[in-house]
Amino acid sequence: MAGLYDELLVLLHGIWSRRWIALAVAWGVCMLGWLGVSLIPNGYESKARVYVNTQSLLEDKIGITQVQSQQDLDRVRQTLLSAENLEKVVRGTDLAQTISGPRDVAGKITTLREHITVLAQADPSMIDISATSADSGLSDGANARIAQQVVQKLIDIFQEENLTGGRTETRQSLAFLDQQIAGRGKQLEAADKRRVEFAQRYAGVLPGAGTISQRMDAARLEINNIDAQLVQAQSALSAMNGQLAGTPATLPGVAVGGGASPLAQAQAELAGMRARGWTASHPDVIAAQRQVDNLRRQGGASGAAAAGTPNPAYLSIKSMQAERAATVQALSTRKAQLQADLNTMTAHQIDEPGVASEQEKLDRDYAALQTQYDKLLADREEIRLRGDVKTETGAVQFSVLQPASLPTAPAAPNRPLLLLGVLILGIGAGIGVAFAIGQLKGTFPTAARLERAVGIPVAGSITQVASTTQVALDKQRMKWFAGASGGLAALCLLLIVVEFIQRGTA
């Protein structure tokens, strides 16, 4: 520990012995540093805070959420520092007086982009806008005014972009959608025309509506349904035939005097069938006609004596049997027709396989175009409605909480701190130079260090003895050194005071 203390004393003595060199270096560094600080132009910063309300009840009703509005707000905030907007700032402030051509405008835009800050607070609706002006060719007052003008112009552009930008975007979107709808409409008309021409060209080949596969599937399904109905109708007809076979046509007994003869009854039954619209080829009509012919051959008068009373149950069952037979006949005819159409389509599909595939392709293309066309129409109406809501109801509302301030003191540089830092740096540089010189010179401050350096024992050392004149001279030099050192500190303090005075009068 004692060795370290001795070494420290030796270092301090070496620096002290060269104190004038250290003081000269400190003065030189401080003067150069303070000159550099004085050449740094003052930067004046103007700030503003804007509140943007993006909430709207009507927007929520039509599906425009607050997230969408916030996205639009973020987009505008990000494009606020675009070259186009910054050019508006340059030409709309006093910066326009400092430009002489496009190159100057480009330089001002680059400088503005570096000195403008647009930040969103924790609440996304709160936006801070700040701008700094530090042009060395302008006075402090001009820089302060330009900073305020830049921030105010940015607020105006921000509001304009939100109010008119939505209208512009809506118009552009609607124009694009109208163009797309017109193009899809022409394509849809062409596809429909091709379908009509195809249907006309193969009208006899492809009966019905839809693709050939759909028609064949529908025909098969209908045939299956008819088969099930035909089985039920044939079963019902068989049951009626069985009942009719077990039911007598007449009841036993003598015909009542003045009653109708069997020939007359048969003729009346035949007339009733024809009155219901049955044709001569109907089985019941044929049977009734045959019965009338037989009675005529047998003789109507003799038959009247042997005949009994007509059976009403037989007549009712006979009528039901005729209805069941007509149903069976209609179902059979429909099935035969469907089967013929199915056979025709199958044959054509085998003979001309490209017809079915071409029809399916035409229908598929038409369906896809129709879907796109309907979606474009729906999108256009939605965008038009959203645009009307945003522009007509004032969906985005601005409130300037803190207008663009006119700075009265420079925000940068912090000259008092820089002046003090230069003083500390100068003192450190002086001490460092004195220490370096002490290390480079070949002197030995103590006898022990000389003994370690040469490896020879040192018998002793002689202490310096100063005369009265030398002591007085040393005291005078000490006063000069103290005065020079104090002058350096006083000059730093004076510069700091001057800086504060200039700030107060800016």
C-alpha cells in the first residue's frame, strides 16, 4: 500500500512540475472546443398534439369496424412524411424563400425528413408531431418560426389526407370496380351467347335443361320414382281385378216391370264410359261394347226375362278398376318416354363424347363468371356505402389538443453542458500531456527509482535548497498559475451566462 502511495505522489509531482504545459494545453483545447460549440447552429423545436376520433356508431352498423378506421389512420400517418407531402410543407412555409430550384427542394425535403417526428402515444388516437429547424444561414427567430410553420402545415396535411383522402380512395376504388364489372359483363354476355348457340346447335341431341350428365341423372331418378309408383299402381289394379272377379254383375231376381233390359243397361254403361272421355281403345270400353254386341245377338227381350237387378258394388268396383288401369297406363307411357330420352342421350354421348364435355365447360365458365360478377356488384355497393358514411357523417373527427408551439429557447445543442464538457476535456488533455511528457523524459524523481534503473546502489541524495529570491519567485509564479487557471474557469462560466442571456432574448 505504501508503494502505491509513493508511486501516486511521484506521478502527481511529475504532472505538477509541468503544470504550465498542462495549463497551456488546457487553454488551447478549451478555446478550440468553445469555438466549435459556438459554431453549432441553434435548433428550435415546435411540438403539437392531435386527437383523432375514429369511433362511429353508424360505421359499426354497416360493418366498418374501428380496426379498419385505425388502419386508415395508420396509413395516413405513415405517408405523412412522403416526398409529395414534404414538398407541400417546403412550398407552404418560409422555406420557400430559401429555394432556387428543384435541387434545393430535394435538399430541403431530405433535411425535413430527418428533423420531423410523428409518434403515436399509448392511446392510438393521440398523435404527437414535432419538427426541428437548425439552419445556420437563418437567425434564431427565423428558425423558430419555420419550426412552428412546418408543424402547422403537417397538421393541415394530416387533416386534409383524412378528410379528402377517403373520398379520393373511394372514387378510385369505384372506378376500378366499374371497369372490372364492365369487363366481366362483356365476358358474361359472350359466355351466355356461346351457351345459347350450343343449345341451338344440339337442340335435338340434348333434350331438357342443364348439362347432359345432369339430365341423364334426372331421367334415371324420375324412372326410379315411376317404377316405385308403377309397382303400387299395378298392385292396386290386381286387387281391383280380384274383387271384380268375385263380385256378380247382377243381383238374382226378376226385373221390375217397366225396368230397363240388360241391353239397355249395357248401352247406358257404355254411354257413361264415353261421356267420361274414354276412347274406343280403352279396355273397359272394348269390354262394354262386346257385352252390348252379345246382348243384341241374344235378343234384348229374352235377356230381360232372365236378367236380375244390376249390382251397385260391381259397378263401383268396375269404375275403380278403370281408374287404376288408367294410372298404370299413364305411368308406363311416361316411363317409356323417359327411357327413350335416356337411351337417346346415352347413344349421343357415346357417338359424340365431346358434346357433353363442351357443354359442361360452357356451363362451368358461365357459373364462374356469374359468381365473380355478382361479387363485384356487392363489393361496389359496399364501398359506395362505406365512402358515403365516412364522408357524409364525418367518421374521423380532429381535435388539436396542443397547437404548434412557437419555441423561445433552442432545443439543441445544450450549450451549457457542452461548454462545461469542453472545460473538463481541456483539463484532462492538459494533465494527460503533462503525464506523457513526464514518462518520456529520462529523469528519476527518487533515489530508489534510480537504483532500480541502473542496478547500482545509490549512496545518497541531495535535497534542493531554494534561496529567498527563488522562494519569492515561486510564489509569484504560483499566483500567475492560479490566476490563469481561474481565468479558464471564469471564461467558461462567462460563456454559460452569455448563453442563458441569449436564450432569454431569443
